Amino acid sequence: MSISWQVPGTPIGGVTFGHPSPIAGGGSAYFDGASGYIDLTADLSKYSSKLAFFEHSEFTMELLFNITNTTPGHDIRLMASGGYPDNAGFNWSLTSNMDAAVMQIGVYNGAPANTIYDGCNPASPYQANTWYHIAYVFSQGYRYMYFDGQAIGTWNPVNNVPAVSALSPTIGRNPRYSPGDLFTGYICEVAIYPRALPKSEIDSHYSKITSTVVGDYFNTILSSLPLGYWRLNEPSGATAVIDYGVKSYSAPYR
């Protein structure tokens, strides 16, 4: 199956750009936790075909985040595309309870009984005002969570294949709810892939975060052929987010 598609993001509400990131020559977006998120809506005739990779038996998502809200008691969304009641798409979240520091993703397959919830804790609880790299890999039903280059969660295979949600995918919010468990802090270098990246490739990405060579991280991500890649390094005042993902991709589906 060949996909040809790109999706520029639209900042909504309290999202600002031009903030620092740990990537040499990079930048980040700040989400205010009150109204800010990034909408990845696109031409539906193309959008549905590109996001069909979430119906694939393999995919990977990764990003860098820096949470600034330490108020306990609610989830915050890194990236999401649905949930209940349509039971489709995914929700990738952190808890804002710094003691628990749970990282969870829900993958939905059309019915509540088919929903997968994968949750885990890093060896050391993540802290506010600190940058972290996180990745989630779905591989033929096996699932893996990586946190700063370390595997912190591995789950046995299931037969479920994620269903595509009719909702727009978002960064920093759950589109199913209002206000949607909004993220407070900084996010950058969001990438999605229609295949399961091996740990060696995750390690390669993570190792480039500290590189002092401008473009080193960016080029390493591009070499992995991300289907969608939103760096969120736009200058202050930007009204759109560039998708650096590959313009076309051929891969076996299902």
C-alpha cells in the first residue's frame, strides 16, 4: 500500500513557539494547560489513508516532553486521536501525579473488550522542568515503552489491531473530551512511523539528543522515514506547524 500525504498542524488556544529544546538548533512549543493544543486535521480524503497506519499491525510514536504542571490527580495527553465512545484510535498520556509518574497508552479496536491499556513507571519518577524522550512501539501485538533510551514496559502479544478514529489526532489534548486533559509544558520532535522501530533505532535517536551538531537529530529521524514528523520548532508567532514526514510511503499493511 502506498501513502502520499502530509499534515501541517494548527495551534489552537494557548500554544506558543520559539522556546528552547534540548536539540541543537531546535525549538519547542509551550502548551499552557488551559486551552492549548495542536490539531492535525487534514484533507479527509488523504487524512484517512495516512492515518490508516493505525490499522496496521506495526507502528511507532516518539516525542520529547518537559512537563511543568505537577498538580496531582488527572491525566495529561501527549498525543491522542480518540477513545470512547467510538472505541477507536489511541490515547497516550502521563499522570500529573509526580509520585506515581505513570505513563499509559490506550489502543482501541472498536469495542471496549478489545481495548489495550499499557501503563508503566520509569525507574526514577520524571520531574517537572526536565526534558525526556519517550517512545511507544506496537509490533505484531507486542508492545514496548521506552523512556530516555531504557525499555520500561514490555507486554505480551494480543490479536487486536487498532481501529482508525474519526476524530482529528491532536498533540497535547484528548479530542474526545473538553477540555481534554490538556498538557502543560513543552513538547517537540513528535514523530510517527508505520513500522515497529527496533530498540537499536530508538537508541540511535536518543543518542542524538545531546549532539552539538545542528541537524544531527533531525537527519537521524528523517533516515528512519517518519510518516509524520512535527518538530514544533517554529518561530514565535507561528500560526501553522510544518510536517517534515515523508511525502510518500510504501509498506505492506495488515
